[in-house]
Amino acid sequence: MTEAKRVAPVETELKFDLVPDRVDRLWSYALFSNPSTTTQLTSTYFDTEDRKLQRNTIGLRVRRQGEGFVQTVKGGGGGMIRRDEWEAAIAGEALDPAQLRDTPVWKLVDGDTSALQPVFTTSVERISRLWTRGADTIEVSLDRGEITASGERVEIHELELELKAGAVEALFDLARELSADGAIRLAFESKAHRGYRLADGRGQEPMRAGRVAISPDLTAGHAFQRIGLDCLAQVAENARLLSTAHNPEAVHQLRIGIRRFRAALSAFEPIVLGEGAARARIETKWLATEMDEARDLDVFIHDTFHALASVVETPETAAGFERQLLEAQSRAYARAVAALNSDRYAALLLETVAWLEIGDWTRSEDQVAAALRDGPASVFAPEALRHLRKAVRKKGRRLAHLDAHQRHKLRIKGKKLRYAAEFFSGLCDARPARRRKFLTRLKRLQERLGELNDLAVAREKAAQLVQHGSADIAFAAGQIVGARQAEEKALARKAADAYADFAAARRFWAG
């Protein structure tokens, strides 16, 4: 990871969603006056019934191009923009087993290609043209069409930039030029990912964190890239859903994606030196802040108001308070959506991915950082977990003496440890039973601290909301928060018990 510039050895590309109300601005760029070719592409994607290829980040398709057929396997590679690719011309639309022998697919199905069945189909019109500058050549393709799976359809409107010759930096330079007017937004889900979601009936569901495929043969630097991109994908896909509908779970999962990314920054801190990491922290903190109000009000309305509205003396007063809550919630969602539609958010995605792929940390000559970065992830992971666990235990010993703000800080440290433990689970799975117990106890501690934090947030939100309301509504808010306040001592005892259980849990990693 020490080269400043890299020539693409495999498929190297960036994908973008088109922003409908801004896309006309794209055509004003001189690039789009270049000669173009138009191709109709119909692709069928294959997998086993239990999605073995998907689980191993492998894609397999047969694509009709003109009068011929091409069988393609994609997978592996480094980071987001590079993927290993095996292509072969074949006789027809059925899979050609002989052309799979030297690909990862063959090993995953133990040579039994009959287990591979069609899952979904994409059909697009592709308009392509070349952009050149010096030694750099990039193919720019506009894809318009649809994905079909299980009787459902979803439209495709994408722009792809594929490096044909030159340096990876050129991809990001062109992307910055084309995104200056906000007409395109970096996409993390490929057509294949969207097809799987549609086939499995999850097309409009919030994206939850999955298990990141971190194998022992990866360097720590490549593991960080893979983890960071997985976190950003969770952010981006939930942002896409939230931009079309006020979905409380999408807000929640988006914020989890941000927290996971920030936890990865902490876990890999000895490696990710430089200004890029500081900018990533600042920008993701900004985005989290823009989402906080919507999430806090969702929790307050669901867990506090709806649960305790009956303590309010009159239904009319309760209804008035609810109206005030819903108005505040609507404003909070408007703020969140405005942030996601902003140029700052679009830049956050593009620049953070550029930093992950080719940023200052990838070529740092600091001897300690470089040795860790280029060394095995399996060696780096135990030390990172040890460090994060020590931080939780150190602060947790004083739990009984912590105020609400300090408890929240402990909760954040616990989350960082939990997410890191999940990131590295594939590297530290020699003791699966011990790992499950460790994570269960850590999650329980988080939940207990979360309940205490929700109580503190409820007090704060109630005080903010009633500043300009009637005396009756202020009194109602006081009644509801007072009813929750009675739980605080019991919640504190439960948190202390949860910490004691966690502190007694044995580590599941070696070293």
C-alpha cells in the first residue's frame, strides 16, 4: 500500500446514482459531447439457494452482448473500486462449468455447478464514451434500465467511471469534476447487491450491518478498507431510503453505520495517521449531529410518550403535547433529509472513499504505522481488541460515580469495542462460545447504559419542547418525565450488574 499511484490491474471503477432533479446539468460538460456507443446488455446472475456466492462477496453472471454471451465472475480485489474479474466468451445463456474451474466459484460449490441457479436479471441500455487526459483514460457509461427478480422490478439510473489506463487518482479527479453540481452521488450497492435485495424481498428495507468478510490472509490496511467501506455502504443505502420516506429504522441504521465507521477509525488508529483521518472524523460527526434530533425524538415519542401518556391528567393536554412532539419530529426529519441532499454529504462520501482507497495513510512512511498496516490483520486484531477492552474496563470500574454524560462516554467506548469485536470475528473465532458470551454481555451493558441515556435525553428533550408551549403542556411533560425518573435508580443497579458480568467475561481472542 505504499505506491502513490497505481495502474489498474483488474476492473477499477466508481459507480454513481443520478440525482433526478439535477441530472440535466451533466450534459453541459464537454465530456458528454464525445462520440458514444450504445449497447443493450441483459445479464442473469446466478447463486446457490443459500446464497453462498453472495456471502463470500462473489458475483457470477452471464451477459448477452449483441449476438454473443460473456460469463463473468467478480470478487476479491482491494477496497471498493477494484475487483478481480474472470471473463470468458461462452456459447449461450447457460453457465459454462469449464470456465469456472479457475475461479473462486468452483471451490465454493465444490465443483457442483448444478447448484447454481438464476436469481435475478438486469436489462440496461448503456451509452459509453471515453475521457482522456494525459496518460489517463476512463470509460464513462450511462446505464438506464431495470432489475427484475421474484416478479418485482426496480429502475436503474447509474453512471459508471471505469479506469482503462493510468492512475487511480484520475477516477477521483473526474468524479470530483462531474459531481461539482451535485448531479451524481457515489453509489455503494452494485446492480448485483440491489438485485439480491430485490430477490430476497428487502428492496425497501433499511440496510443493517452484516458480517464483514475479513480473511486471515488480508493485511490490516486492506481489512480497514473493507470494514470502512462496509460501514459507509450502510450509511449511504439508508440515506437513499430516508430521502424518499420518513423511516425511523432507516435513521437508526444510518446512525449505526456512522458509529461503526467511527469505531473502525478508533480500532485502526495506529495505522490511519494523517490529516485524512481527522477530516473523516469531523465530517462523520457533522452527519451524526444532523441525524441526532430525528432519532432522539423517535425514541422519546415511542418509548416515553406512548408508554406513559396515560399519566397526563387530561386527554386534551396529552393530545396537545403529542402534536407538539410530531411537529418537532417533522422539523427534525426535514433537517436530516436536507443534510443528505446537501453537497457536503455528497462530498463526504466521495472524499472519504478516496481517502480509504488512496489517502495519505496508504503511503505513510512512519515505520510503526507502515509495519502494522502492511502486516497481517490476524496479528493486528487481538492488540486492537485488547486496547479497546482495557478502555471500557478502566472507565467502567467507576460506573457508580459517573454522571449522565460520563455514562454516555462509557457507552460509546463499549460500542467501539463491540463493533471491533464484530469486525474481527472472522479472525478470532477459535473460541466461538466464549466470543458469543463476551458479545452478549457487552451488548447487555450497552443496553443498560442506553436506557439510562434515553432517560437523560428525555429530560433534555422535554425541557426544550415546552419552552414555548402552554403551562398545561409543560406540566404534562413534567409528569411523563417524572414517571420515567422513578426508574433511574433501578436502571443504575441493572447497569452496574451488567458491567460486573461483562468484566468477568473472558476474552475470546488469543494474545
